[in-house]
Amino acid sequence: MFRSAALAADSTPRPPTSLDEAQRTANDAAGWVEQNWSVWLGNGLRIILIVVIAVAMRSLIRRGITQLIARMNRTTHHFDGTALGSLLVNAERRRQRSEAIGSVLRSVASFLIMGTAALTVLSVLKINLAPLLASAGVAGVAIGFGARNLVTDFLSGVFMILEDQYGVGDEIDAGVATGTVIEVGLRVTKLRGPNGAIWYVRNGEVKRIGNLSQGWSMAEVDVSLRYDEDLDRAREIIASAGQDMAKAAPWDEKIWEPVEVMGLDSVSLDSVVVRVQAKTAPGEASGVERELRWRIKQALDTAGIRMGVVQAADAAPAADPTATVAAPSALGNPASPQSMATAPIPPGPVLGK
């Protein structure tokens, strides 16, 4: 034990006790620096070059993505104020969609470039990357379990935007809420309901989407007529009202096909229902239906065709003259068995004592 302690005491460095020892130590340090300075300089220059290239690439790529998104947004201004712009192009929808896509692309580009640069710098410094990658994998799994809802919302939002499932101004049915889209984000979609309420719907909660504003819409109007009206004449009047509406502004841009009278949708004892349809621009069905009902009502009133059901006063039958006559009775005939059965029993003979 004492020998080990003595050897340890001898092996510990001691300050130089003479000028020769100090000079020897300085020469050794200078030689070590001289042997390694080229390696340090080379590694430092490589690290600086890697960082400069990574920052330059990141800046160039982000600037290119930003300019591309700005160019996409500028193309929408050529259609503003035109029929094509009102039907096919929604500037706010295009702007939000392009900005969301640009944000995703910029984030992905920054992550890939800076991550690759960081790994390259660590490899230059002779740092073993295997433990770091293993730790990053474990941390990623833990974060994924803890923030799975956030990740689900983000990924769902990315795919919804890329696939253009809906956009600003669309009328959609998201299952949990129904309304008009006023903002589309990577995590949350904002809807305004029919009563004015604003709904914040997480993209990960949406299991199905019903878009009522893509492609075209169908306006349907049911006209209830009395069963005794002339249906052929009513059909001509309704079709004429639809043709006049399709030729008038601004309905000539909103109605894409002629208004059609499909025929009877239902028949009852007191009324019939005529179905009228028209293919319209996306999201314009409600307005077309209201205007079409107005015009059909005016046209039918002008032609004297009554709508609705037959009233009770109009359909009252003539009075039956025999309604006040009493039904014949068997008791009115004294000789009938019923009358004889109701006659009092005559008294019998008196018995003597």
C-alpha cells in the first residue's frame, strides 16, 4: 500500500525546479502545437466552410420558395373582377394555401440543410455519432407519443392543403361542424357556422369532409300546387320563369345549365309537388333557389294558378237532403214483433177464495 502511494506521488507532475526543465517543457509544448496546428487549422476552415455553405444554401432556397409563392399569388390578380375570377379563382384561398405550402417547404428545407451541416461538423470533430443518433431516436419516440395529437393535426393539415380538399370561402361539412371556411391552418381550420358562430376544428379530428363548393352545385325548388290545377300549363309557366331568370344578370353567370322542370315529386289527395332543378356555380345554390322561388310565385299568381293545398271551404260537399230524415224504426209499426214485445202485459183473472 505504501509503495503504491509512493509511486503515485512520484508520477504526479511537479513544477519545474530548474531552468533546464522549464525549457524542456516549453519545447515539448511548442512541438505538440507545431505538430497539431495544421490539423486544427484544417478542421476550423472546414467547419467555417460547412457553416457558410449551409447558411448560403438555406438563404437561397428560402428566398426562392418565397419568390415562387409570391409569383403564384400575383397570378390571381389578373382574374380579379372577371367572371372567371369570380367562378374559378378565390384570391384569399389561393393566398392562404400558397403561404401554408411555402411555410412547410421552408421549414423542411431549413431542417434538412442545417441538420446535415450539424452532422458534418460533428464528423469533422471526430465525434462518434452513433450514441447521438440513438439518443435522438429515443427522444423522437418519446416526443411522438407525448405530442401525437399535435403531430396528427399537423400532418393532416399538410395533406389537406396539398390535396386542396377545401379552401377559404368553401362551404364544408366537417362532421363535427358545418359552415364557411374563413381560415385554413396547418393545425386548425376556422369555420363560421350558419348562426355566425366561429368553430375551431383541429385537422386531426376531421374524419370526413363534404365540400359543397367544388365543381358545381344543384339548386332544387319544390312547388306545391292544388291537385285540380292544369299541370301542363303550370309546367310551361314555371319553365318560362326559369328561362327568364337564366337570361337576367347576375343570374346568367350563376346558372350554368337551363332550369329544368323534373316533373311531379309527390302526389297527395289535396296537392301535388313539382320539382324544379338548375345546375349552378359552386356555392350559389341557395341564392338561386330563393330567387327562383320568388319568380315562380309571381309567375303563377299572374297566370291565376293557385299554390298550396285545397282549403276545406273550397272542397265542402253539397248538403245531403236526407241527413235530417230519421232512420226507419221497427217500433213505428204496432204489429211488428218489436212493438208487441214492448207492450204491457194485461192483468190476469181474479181468483176467488
